[in-house]
Amino acid sequence: MPQLDVQRRGLMFVLSSPSGAGKSTLARSLLEGDGEITMSVSVTTRPMRPGEVEGKDYYFVSREDFGLMVNRDELLEHAKVFDHYYGTPAGPVEDALAEGRDVLFDIDWQGAQQLTQAAGDDLVKVFILPPSRQTLEERLFTRAQDSAEVVAGRMAKANDEISHWAEYDYVIINADLEIAKRQVRGILESERLKRRRQPGLADFVKQIQEGL
Amino acid sequence: MPQLDVQRRGLMFVLSSPSGAGKSTLARSLLEGDGEITMSVSVTTRPMRPGEVEGKDYYFVSREDFGLMVNRDELLEHAKVFDHYYGTPAGPVEDALAEGRDVLFDIDWQGAQQLTQAAGDDLVKVFILPPSRQTLEERLFTRAQDSAEVVAGRMAKANDEISHWAEYDYVIINADLEIAKRQVRGILESERLKRRRQPGLADFVKQIQEGL
């Protein structure tokens, strides 16, 4: 919600957490409840799957085009996952920010680090922690009916993600989903009120002072 | 509201605005609705008035003692208003912050500048703007049934205060009091979730990672 007619610059809202801490639920809740933030759409070299929509789920490109985008510095961050490449095109994000719309990123600490390098001031980084180790283990276990070994592997990955908590601006402990939803929403709304995200304020104040 | 048992450091919440922009109403609403923030109590050399309570309204001191406090660097900010001195004692504020309680400051730009020098990172500075010059004039006029000249003097003072809006972290335009109340509250609650205001997180994360 922009204030009156004051022009604002959008922000890049990063949610990271170990798997099983509720990040996806919180991201969905944010997108559904707020008309001014949309999910970042990644570019990928993996083949389109049935039901996926170009420009909505992903921008699908060839490996060659992906390489060109990297070389031209057109990606804010990128990573290789198994055999395929994924990245965040800078253009659509910059367009959104300039128009006062926010962009949500559901990414891991590696992506967050790259975004920080590429877009420091526009970034708001929120880390979601589980309320206890036990809760985390239960969530990782319930989620997939897998062997103890597989769960241990997931736990190691979760520990790796958690180890980067101190690189984030805000840290929410997701002990109660409704409270956590309110907190995530509150951070987004407050960050929009930051002076430096409201470039239109200078003109607004001028009007008040000069009575025009 | 602290998260679980995670130890947090309190913050200094500064509200500034020109007279007539709703600052006092917003401050009162914040104090009434939140059990973890209290108003800063100033020290003053002016005589106690009937009904005032030592340590609640002010700490009343002699001019000599006030001078000693200044010399000992025991005040976070101080100012002379007409014939009397006013200041913010550092001790009670530091105690509150260390115990995870927040302190509210209803001060002007000069006090805010001094606090910034004394306590940078603990400070959250919010500036309240009126929605228009007309609203500001109406509020300044309705408030006291004074002459046009007196109102013009107040307007000049308001303009002086407004000219410092860019020294604040957040700027709220108070066009709708209920929305502004929610925004002020939201900023306070979000700032509490900042990683650096939760020194207990390092231990908390250690417990999650090591399962203790």
C-alpha cells in the first residue's frame, strides 16, 4: 500500500529457511494477501513440464542463451542444480522496483548472497527458523516417508542452510504459523515505509512546505 | 513480544513530527497497546507542578546537578527551553535496552540528532507528516483559538521541523489515524525482529544445530 500519491521504489523480499521451517507456506500467504508483491520468475535450461507456463513458472531458454545471459551480466544470481541451470533475470525485477512493485524470492543462502552483491539496498532478507530441532526433524520426517539415512541427509542440508542465519536482516522463529505470517507481512509493510524507499517524499514535503 | 526465550536487546523508538501531525496521539496509542515499551522520563530543572510525580513525569533536579550530569556525559541529549533545562538520562535507557524493553521518545529533530550521535544502532527514528498543508494549518488553528499571527509563527516552526524529515529511518503520512497507528506499531514490531536486536539467537541456533 503506497502512501497517498507518494511514489515509492519496490523492494526485493528474500525468504530463506531450512526445508521444513514453513518458508513456502509463508511465501504463499504473502502472495495471496498482498496485491503489490509478486514471485520472481526464474530463467531455466531444464525442459518445460506438462502444465507449466512460459513466463509464469519459468522462462525456458537453451543452454546457449543462458550462457549469453550470464556473460552479459543479465542475471542477478544463478546456480546449477543437477544437470540444469537456473537464474534470476535482472530486467523484470528492475522494472518492478521502478514501478513501485515488490518481488518475492524463495531462495537459499547461496542465492541470497549473490543477490546481496547485485542489489544491496533494494534487498530485505528474512530468515525463518524452526522453533526446535525436534520440530525440524519431525517436519523433515513426516514430509516424506523416507529412511533414517535420507532424513539424516536432509538434516545435514538443513544445518548447512541454518548456519547462514546471521547473513539476514530479520530472523523469525516459526513457532506459531499465524504469528509468523503476521510477522512476515509486518516486515514487508514496514520496509515500504522506509524513507529511502519513498523517492516521492521530497516532492510531497515540498508541496506541504510551499503550499502548492 | 520476544520470540520464545530468545534474548533480545531493546530499542529506542523516536517519534518526531511538526505540531499538529498527530504525534502525541500515536505515541499514546503505542504505549497503551504494547506492554514492552515505556516513555522515556526526562530530567529537568524546572519546578515540579501540582500533580506531577518524581520519576514518572520527570526527574526533578537542581541546575547544579543538571550541570554535573552534562559534564559527566550522563545525558543522551539535552536542551534549554525558555529558562529551564531538559535532558534524557542515559542510565535508565541503557538498563531498559539491556533487559529487552523498548523506550519511546517524543522529541524534535534537535533531540533526535543528539540521540543519533549518542546511540546510533539502538535507534529507530520515525517521522510523521500531515497529509497536506491545508490539514496542518487547520489542525494548528483549531487547536488553539489564536490570532493569524500566532498561527503563522506555529506554521514557521512546523516548517522548520518538517525540513528535517530526511534524517529519519521511516516516514509515515498520517492521512488516516487508524492506519497510521497500525503502521507505527508495525514498525516497532518488525524492528524487534531484526537479527541484530536478538543477541540470544546465536545460542538458539546452536541448540537447533547441536540438538541440545
